[in-house]
Amino acid sequence: MAHFVVSYTYSSSTTEGRDRYRAEHREWLRGLLDDGVLVVSGPFTDDSGALIVVTGEDTTSVRTLFENDPFAREHLIEASSVTEWKPVMGSLS
């Protein structure tokens, strides 16, 4: 399995919606953690977005998986990207 970095960009216009769906979003992420897919995740402290590291087969399957995120389903993400990542130092290498 490869590592992938999923990056979310948020808009201030979706703050209320993200507040409303945050518990469901985190429960969805918790399921990925329980399944061994999620490595680490968290929002940027300035509320501009989030960074999520997961394992997966390829970029397409990770994109498809993240269509199920409640934030994505409710159109609360301004922009997102999925990039394969190769850790070479540290605990993930």
C-alpha cells in the first residue's frame, strides 16, 4: 500500500455547515482509522483546510473513497487534492 496526502481547502462560507457535520465527518474518519486506512488527520489551525494522510492502492481509489466524506457529500470543501506521497525519513518510512 502506498501513502497519499489528501488536502482540503475550506471557505469561510462553509463554516456553519462544517460545524453541523463535523461529528459525522470525524466518525467517518474514525472508521478509516479502525480499518487501518487513516494514518493521521487534522485541520490547519487557521481553519483554512485540513491535511489527511491515508494508505491506498492508487489515486483514483483514494479520490473515490473521499467522495464518501460527509464534508464532501455536503459540498463543504472548497478544493481538494490527492497526491501520492513517499515518506523517506521518520516513523512512516
